[in-house]
Amino acid sequence: MKFINYLESITGVGIYPLTSFIIFFLFFVGVSLYVFKANKTHISEMSQIPLDNNDK
């Protein structure tokens, strides 16, 4: 028996791809809003951390 046959036997299996897509879409929108609204000077400072040679 193929894997697709197992999935077809589950009642309401069609909701899982939709739920996964909605979760991914909301996460993507949330991260995009965070990136566009973030303080640019803070992002610039954070991007320089790997290049900072000041050992503490």
C-alpha cells in the first residue's frame, strides 16, 4: 500500500496543508514587518559585531 493511500484514509487530512500554509504565511509576514520597522541604526550596529576586534 502506498503512502498516499494512508493519507486518503485519514478523515479531514486536507486541513493540514492549509494550516501549515497559514502558519508559514503569518510567520513570513511577521518577520517582514519586523525587518521593515526595525531601527536601522540598531541593525547596522549588530551587523558590525562580527567585524569588531575589541576583545573584552
